[in-house]
Amino acid sequence: MPSLTLKSISEPLYERLKRSAQLHRRSLNSEALTRLESVLMPREMDPEEFLSGLDALHAGARIPRVTDALLCRARREGRP
């Protein structure tokens, strides 16, 4: 398996990666690979799957669906 050595990483970037690795309970190497994969190899998402997940999130949180009627009413009531 190929390997990669990163040189000249700025201190702020290194610290941010290190904090992220700790937060996700990963090694620095695993965190760097995960981050690279998420940017360079994003997974394709099925729009129907995404919308179903969003509907489930809304239902679980009991957040009202944003509709044109809701937005118009908010504007009439002076909400930005």
C-alpha cells in the first residue's frame, strides 16, 4: 500500500488536525486519510435518500416544514 509523508505543515493546521483526531477518537493518520477521502472522493448521494433522511430529522425534531405560506406569514409579521 502506498504511503505519504507530509512536510511543512503549519502549526495551526497541525493543531486543528490533532484536535479533530482527538474529537473523533482517531489517530492523526486516520483523521488525515478520512479528511482527504471526504474531499477527494466524496460519496455520491441519492437525492431521494437525502430527502428521506431530512424528513426523518424534521419529524424527530418536530420542526415545521418551511413552506412558501410560512415564509409569507413571517414576512407579514415583520420577521426577517
